[in-house]
Amino acid sequence: MFVINKKKLSIIVPAFNEEKTVGSVVERLLSVPFVNWDVEIIVVNDGSSDGTKEVLNNFKSVATVLNQEKNSGKGGAVRAGLDVALGDFAIIQDADLECSPEEIPLLLEALDDVSIEDKVAVMGSRELGLDTHKSKLIPRLGSLSITKLINILYGSSLTDTLMGYKLFPRKTFGNFKAGGFDSEMLFLCSLLRDGYEVREVPVSYDPRDKDAGKKISYRHGFIIIRKIIGFWLKGGK
């Protein structure tokens, strides 16, 4: 009998005050047909003060739920999820439904010719799927500016470094450091520094505004730029 050895995927869902959407995220993840992949869902309630914890109590039988007493920032929540992840690969799924869980298999397809040992990671890109790009002008320009900066520093040709979907192998888990929104960017810089091929896949994007709970702001953009340059100057090149 021929047996396919499935790779295991850990889906990390950082959640801070996302009671309105986190339940739908988990339900949609559970309904995605992950062909030839074993999947675990790890949701990290990052010190939420709303009803996020109570919503997640309903999913403890189908997902790993971690409740942190204090808010540690998105990077801290992802780091907590990676600490218990069992996957050969991990992907970050934001809890706000700006990114569609049904599109994760598109990123997995980019790994069809990749072994666990290969130095390959995958990212979603809003810029490659312009017909579904709904970002406002100023946030989009900020995103493109950060992408351009990373490309200049690391000689890459990426189109959308701030996109939430990042799929990466287990041997890189230790490179992801706790922190805020900058953690993802510094992690990406570490992959480029270490010679990883970062493949991009077109994905859709449905942004929300501050009134709907969006947490990243222009201030975070300046922090990210400062941290990227600091990382590079300290030997991240």
C-alpha cells in the first residue's frame, strides 16, 4: 500500500480584542480542505479585555487555545504560538479577517516542490492581485516604502512585505522574536539575511479601519522602519 507522508502545518492565530471575528476565523480554518497536509490551529489570546477568551472557549476541542494574562504585542503572541507548534511549517493567520483563510492552500501549493530542509519561505502579496487590493492610498504607500527599503538593504525583489500571510519552515521558528508589529518584518529580514528564497503568491485583502478595530497605525510604520535599519546596521545584512 502506497502511503503519502503528509507535512504538518501549524496555523498561528494571534488575537487581541477580536471577539467579533476570531470565532469566524477558526470556523473558516476548520472548513478549509488542506489536501496532503496535517493541520493544527493554535490561537493565542494576547491579554484581551473583551470577550475573546469566552469565544475561544468554544473551540478548545478543535484548536489549541493559549490565554496570556498580559498583552505582549503581535510578535509576542506569535512567538508564544510557535513555542508549542508541532508543524514542519507555520503560517500566521490574523484574527481580523482582513486575509481570507480559504487562500492558505494557495501558499501551500508554492511548496509542492520543496522539502522540509530547503531554504524556502512563502508570502502572500496584495500587489500581485491588484484586482482585489482595497487598501487606501496612504497606508499602501507606507507599505510599499517599507518593502522598497527591505529590497534595497537585502537585494530582494519582493512586492508586499507587510502582508500578514507568511509561511515558513520549522528550522526558522527560533528566528521569530517577541515584540510588536515589527517582529514580522525583522523575521523576514532574518530570512533574507540567511539566504532564503521567499516566494510570493497573489492573495486578496479586505482592510478594516480603526473604527472596526484595526490596531496598526502610521506610528507603527515609523517604528518598523527604524527597527529594520537598526537590525541591518547591527549585522542583519
